[in-house]
Amino acid sequence: MGRLEGKVAVITGIGGGMGRDAARRFAAEGAKVVGCDINAETLEETVRIVRAEGGEITGFGGIDLTDADVTEAWIEDAAAVYDGIEVLYNNAGIQRFAPIDELAVADWELNIKGELSLVFYAVRAAWKHLGKNGGVIVNIGSIAGTRGVEFMPQNVHGTAKAGVINLTQHLAVEGGPLGIRAVCISPGFIVTPATQFLVDSPPAAMKATWDRIPMRRVGQTSDIVNAAVFLASDEASWITGVNLVVDGGGSVIG
Ligand SMILES: NC(=O)c1ccc[n+]([C@@H]2O[C@H](COP(=O)([O-])OP(=O)(O)OC[C@H]3O[C@@H](n4cnc5c(N)ncnc54)[C@H](O)[C@@H]3O)[C@@H](O)[C@H]2O)c1
């Protein structure tokens, strides 16, 4: 029996990176996965892979989660597929990186919408479903959400993720009496399609940061998804409001 047997897990941004891996692993653990992505093509590929592996999944392509109305309608459609939602996994995100005096106002606003507001939109729409049978919200933060980062200007990304980490705490407080848990996972550097260009030619300051990671490697998508499986499962039924840092120890170096 899988660790997520029978749970309906709604996962955003399953077209690639950690989202694709989450869809595969949650399905392998017995969850009924409902996923979305703005990219219909990559979403279809994930659906094909999960089904080929024997998993249960329904996918919705072309969903832009930065639009509150689109998100609300999608969450209703997602809840209708297997009659409910037990896990809402807010993985999708859009980032913009530039030094503060070069960051366009439009990019600041897109990043806040694409990493923070989209979590609010999805949670707001899913709340009544999550409260029905007891549910869990798994948010994805970042180590940049609790500190400055030297190797790349992450001003707005970090600010948005700080919001996600703190929103998680408020959701835990509001959700507890309703049987809703809320947790956040803050990854360190993870190799995904979004970061592959940095792996291919890392800036010197970034390479130096990686070399100091106590576990002596950068992260893989499975490092994050393993944590998500545990936190979404009933094994974590008394864990709420936490921000679990998964970074090979990189953020505890003095
Ligand atoms: N990769 C890292 O090192 C790292 C580190 C810390 C946090 N994170 C966070 O982890 C999450 C996943 O990152 P990743 O590296 O796998 O990214 P990724 O870009 O590889 O995947 C993100 C997925 O979300 C989808 N998406 C983007 N905007 C969307 C929208 N508006 N509506 C619907 N779908 C949308 C993309 O199409 C893509 O399939 C993000 O929230 C990111 O901020 C990543």
C-alpha cells in the first residue's frame, strides 16, 4: 500500500522539473493526481509518463494560475474529477531575476503574482474542499525566502517566497480547527529545466556556494518530492505551519 493511497492530490506546474517528478511519485504512492500546467504540451507528456507507469492522473493544460478566475474555475474542475481534494501542492512558479535598480516594475509584479498570489488564488478556491475530509496544503518556498543570496539577484523571488513561507503559517493557524494542515518546503539549488543553464555554466560565486554545501552536491527533484510525500502523508498528521529547508545543509554554514 502506498503512503498516499487513495488521496486526491492536486499539483500545479506538473509539466516539468519538480512538478513532473511530484506527479510521478505521488501517483506511485497511490494518490489520484490532478495536475495542471500553462504548457499543454509538457503537461501531456507528464500525463503520458504517469499513465505508462501505471499511475492514476488527470491533466489540464493551458491553465494560467496567475489569473484568479482561471484558477478558481480550474480548482472546481479538479475537485470534480475524483470528488474532492485532499492535497493541494502549490509547485508552479514564475521568477524574474535582476539587480534591484534594473528590475522592471512589470517584472516585480509578474514575479509576485507568479510565485505568491497564485498560491493564494489556489488555496482560496480549494479551502472548502480541503476542509471536507481533512486536507493538506504543500507550498514550495525557497532558501532565498529567509535570507539574502549573493550569487544571483533574487530580490523579488526571495520576497515572494518569504510571503509563501509566512502565508503557510497563517494557513496553519486558520486551517487547524478545520482539519487542514499547511506546510512549506524550501529547496536549495535543485537541478530542473529552469536551472539547467546554471548547471551548464555556473557563475563563479555560485560554484563557490555549491562547493561549501555540507552534503557536497546540489539537489535533485527527488530530494524535494521525498519531503513532500512525507509531509502530505498521514505520517505527518501533527505537523503544520513548518518551513522544511531541504538544501543539503547549505543554509546552516556559518
Ligand atoms: N529549481 C530550484 O533550484 C528551486 C529552488 C527553490 C525553489 N524553487 C521553486 O520550486 C518550484 C518548481 O521549480 P522548478 O525549478 O521545478 O521550475 P520549472 O520551471 O522547471 O517548472 C515549473 C512549472 O510550472 C509551470 N508554470 C509556470 N508558470 C505557470 C502558470 N502561470 N500557470 C501554470 N503553470 C505554470 C511551468 O510551465 C513549469 O512546467 C517553483 O515554485 C520554484 O520557485 C525552485
